[in-house]
Amino acid sequence: MAIETHINGALSTDFLSPQEKPLLHFTQQYPETQTNGVLSTEIHPPTEKPLVHYAQQHHDRPLVELTRESIESAAQYSRHIQNSDGHWCGELRSNPTVTCEYVFMRQQLGLDLTASRESIRPWLLSQQKDDGSWGIAPDYPGDVSTSVEAYFALKLLQLPAESPVMQRARAFILSVGGLAKVRIFTRIYLATFGLFSWNDIPEMPAELVYMPSWAPINIYKLSSWARSTIMPLLILCHHRPVYALPNGASASSYLDELWLTRQKQVPYSNSLYQLLRTDRIALSFALVDKALIYLNGLRSSFFRNRARRMVLRWILEHQEISGDWAGIFPPMHLGLLALSLEGYKVEDDCMQRGLRAIERFAWQDNTGRRIQACVSPVWDTALMIIGISDCGLLKETEEMKKAVEWTQHKQLLGLEGDWRVYSPQTRSGGFSFEYHNTWYPDVDDTAAVILAFIKHDVNSAGSSSVLDAVEWVLGMQNNDGGWAAFDINNDALFLNKIPFSDMDSLSDPSSADVTGRVIEAFGLFTSVIVQRLNKYAPTDSFTRANSLADRVTGALSPALAYLARTQEHSTGAWYGRWGSNYVYGTSNVLCSLAKLSQLVTLLPQLHSCHSDAVPFHTDGYIQGLVDPAIAWLKNVQNTDGGFGEQLQSYTNPALAGCGPSTASQTAWGLMGLLAYLPADDPSVERAVRWLVSMQRTADGGTDETRKHVGAHWPENAYTGTGFPGFFYIGYELYSHYFPMMALGRYYKAKLLSRSLINR
């Protein structure tokens, strides 16, 4: 027996592999089983039993049916929140520092803050914790730097220091050491108002721009986010500006209430003696910094003016036509300050475009107005397409067509890109995270788009869009076999010893979660290409696709070896660099290994692939990685059936996999389990039940509302990661499309298992 289920006329079998599709087609043979496009339980072909009756007889009808209804409602919600041009973009929530720095920027550039007092101040107040602090994420302890920036921003917005809110904030700040304990970046922002001494900021000479790309220290050895931030910072640190405070207030006493002592000179690194005993690399950088201090930061250098011009040219070249820099707030803020310090007026075109770009990062609701650190339209749209495709929903609808076309138009095929410095032979083809970021496509987004396009339409595997994306990702593979987010071989971790770096984020090395998504995308791509080699007449696109599939298999061997090296031997889990944390990393890797396992049976069909050259052909090689990872996921699954992991696991690995259940993390855990376990495994069913039970009608509406606007999974926790231990992200849509993926895969597995039983 074969079964195909249609929901609202949209659920199809396009989400199945060519081998699976023949198992699910009886409604095509028996259209009378559908009523208004919905599977009917009243009419069925003679001698055949509809799935719902079979499931009812086996006491699992409620979960299967609830899952079907859940993904149907989720798909309806996806349609409800889709933008008119086809894309999705949810709020990218982060801590208050970005919004505070927006307030600083307006004060620095002499822009009016009246509107901000009415809109931003309420939001900042809504983020304050009961102990008076502000933190880097909900349910995370208060942070001194975040709290100081929020306090200062509120004071700029004319909230009296005597108010209860400010008194509680001040009490917290003083209880953890006061202004002396803030991070380097907070020091810099305070120094621009004379509230911290520039002498207590590490020297950053503009002459860094002279260093060639082959030098062990140069701007292209820095991660993309550090590079795009540090370049304008070189100008800022040269000028050491001190901007005016409101109403002519004196900097000498403006934040005196946040100092524990009158001594305001605070060292930014350990003493040379301590470094001599503990860290010779950090000692070397500290000695260089001491020399630069002695030389006044080389400000009088004969080469300084030319260096400043080179930095300024780099900043202007890297500004998008839209005004953005690198798609993130810090280089946009600092870029505007650098331009103004070098003589540009607020009215100038580059400044106006930059200001408009920042305003596009604003998000406002009934809690007030805030500024996002970044925006995620390409990422959100690619993952939503995957979620909808995994559910088998809306496949042929106009909404999905528009979503795919919108994404295709975001592919970067131009000559921009810092990645070219170390991968000059690689052709363009990547996708970036944001609306406007031609200089920094990222590997994770590009892999997600490959998955999205092929899951939506397997024939797109031979399209120029997918082939260009695959070729670009191939060109970005690191020497260790893995992939990083933005750059190739950006693994100079010793740079984190520079005094300026107190967040361990100056490099962009390989990560298991990004590598896992790439392998999953490559596995799906190669499987589709191999299965079509003998079915179609050769074409230029499929000749190229076949050649790329050969290259992909060559890249998979070192990639798998990288994953094997980075697996936690004590637990079997993988660290999640860009999502929290081990649940995310482990899920990504397990999904990739499942695709790799499927690919193994097809590899002999590739002309240049030989089993002795591909270690994953070895019996038990992949399974040896999988078994401990599955066991770990089962072990950390919560008693309620869900999965959760606190952000503190980044600083305390003993907390790996520990935390209250969340929708996004439960979806990750469930997808990891489904990659290798049957749909009727108790751990799988428990996770499915949790997700189904936690779905809520949008806006708390009625059942009638659910039919029209659908349902989603509310989530307050931050499960995305910017800089582990320092900056976390709450992606609004993570708790929607990831559960859709997980439930869609479960539902598909149940359909297939019932079909196979009845054959």
C-alpha cells in the first residue's frame, strides 16, 4: 500500500527521495479519498485502509494526527508572517548594549535624542533585572559592562540618577566592582565622552594596515567581524575624541557614582611579571603595547597620514551602496565616527546612507524601540523553506515560489569579498546573512540555501545557483578539513592574546556545527546528482554538477576526520559555536552523518570515487561516531520529553545539555535522534509530544484564529550564539522553523513506516 497525504491541498510527496516516492501515491490513484484537498477518513478505496485508521488500530493515532495538525497550523503561521516579496525576517534579539551604543552614537554625532527618550527608554527599563542589573541574555546573571552601558544610556536619555531604577542599577554595578571592571569595548565608548582615560585603552596604530597578507599579523588574519570593526577603530584610537555630554555636563564627575574609589587609572592587562610566569605570547603583545605607549601610539610617525588615508579608503570601499558595513552594528557605528573624525559631515552622502542603514536595524513593539545587532532575512528565509519543505507543505504555492526567487536574487556573484585574499581562485556564489552584505558571505548561510533549494525542488541541484554555491563552499574549506563561518584558515588563535581582545573572538576557526551543515548540504547535493547521472542526457549543467560531486566527495573525507577529532570523547557530543550549545552542535553533526551514510551506498557510481580513498566507507566508522552521540542525547533529554541547554554551558561544560526545555532546542535534539532512530522510539515520541503540546495559537487566539493565522512556539530563551560567553542571540523564528523541520521529519518517517508495513 502506498499513501500520500494532502493538507489544504499543499502537502505533497516532493519532500521524499526518489526511492520513497513510489511508496506514497494512493491519493493520485484514488482521488475520491480527498475532500477539499484534505485526507478523508470516510471514503477510501476498496481493500485499502487510510493511514488514520491504521494508526488508530495501533494506538498511535493521536500523536500522528496531532503532529499533522501541528505542522499544518505552523505552515499557516509561516504564511501569515511572510513578507509580501516572499522572504521572512524575525527579530534578532540581543542584550541592551547595541541599543545603548545607538544612543551613544546619536550623542556623539550631535543628533537629536528627543524621540529616543520616548521610545528607547521604556524598552531599556523593561530589560532591567530584579537585582538592578542588565544581562547578556534572559535568565543569565547580570553583567557589569552591559549594566554600565544601560545606566549611561539612560542618563543620556535624561532619566534622573536619583530614580529608583538608577539607584538599583548603581547598587548592582558597585557590588561587582564598578566602572573599573568593564570590558575594553565599554571602556572605549566611555573614553569617547571623557568618562574613562584613553591612556587605559590599548594602543591600536593605524600602521597595522600596512602589513601584507602573508604576515602572521595583518588585518586579514582577523575574523571578518573583528576586521570590519577594528579598521574604523584605528581612526578612532588615533584621534582619541572626547564628545560633549548633554547640557554641558562635566565628564570629570558625570559617572563618579559608579566608581568605588577616586583612583580612575585601571590597567587593562596583567602585569608583565604575571604574564612572564603564565603566558609568554600575551607577554610579547604586552611588551609591544608598552613600546607603542612610549612612542605615543606612533601618532607622529612619518607613515601615519598615509596609513589613515589607506584605512579611510578601505572603510569607504567596504560600505555597501545601501550604507551598511559588514551587516552588523559595531562597524556601522564606528564607521560613521571614523568618517566624521576624518572630516565628513553628517549631511554627506556616505554618512546619510550609514545612518539610514542603522535605522533599518530598529525594531519596535509595545515594549518600546531597540536596535538589532544584525538582521537575518537570508538565514530566516532559507531555514523557513527547509522547514516548510520538510513538512511537505506549500511546495507548489505562490508563497514558496516567491520565497525561493527572493533568495536566489540574494546570491553574491560580484567581485567583492575579503575571502578572496586567501582564496583567490574560488569563484563567487555565496550567500550572506543580511539584506546588504556583499563583502562577507558566510558558509553556514550558503549551506542552508543549498539545502533549501534542493529540498524544495530536487531538480535545482543542477541549477547554476546551487552549483555556484557548492563551488564557493568547496573553495572555503579549511586545511583542518572543517569550515568556518566567513573566512578560510582564519585560525590564528594567538591573536586573542592581544590586549585589545578580552572576548576571545578575533579568529574564525572551523566549527563542528558549520561543518555539519555543509556535509549535510553536500551529501544531499551529491546524492541527487548521482541518482540522476544515468537518467538524463548529459547537459552542461549536469556535467558541471557531476564534476562538482566528485570534488565534494574528496572534501568529505577530511571533513569527517575533522568531526571525529572534535567530538567530545567523554560524552560523544559536539560543541556548538553558533547555537547553544552541545545540543545544537550534536544535532547538526548527526544530521550530516546520516546524509553521509546514505551517500556511501551511492558513491561507487561517481567516476573518480574509490572506496579506499574515502574513510567513511570503512565498516562502522560513522556508526562509531554516532552511537555515543545518540546515547548522550538520550541521556540529557528532560523528563518532560524536551531538550534544553543553558548558555552557561559555554563557560561550564558540565552543564552541557542541561536546562529547561525550549522549542528550538527540543527540535534540534529531535532531529538528531530522528537521523538514526525509528519514529516509534520512545525518546523520539516524547520529544514530539512535547513540541505538539507546547504549540500555541498565534496571539493567543481562538481555534478559528488558528485556522487563519496558524500557531507557533513562543520562546523567550536565547539559543543563538554570537561570541560564546559574551554575546548571545534570541532568533525570533528559531522556535518556529526548527520545530517544523523536526515534526515534518517525524511525520514523514511515520508515513513511510506505515507504508512499508502495508506493502
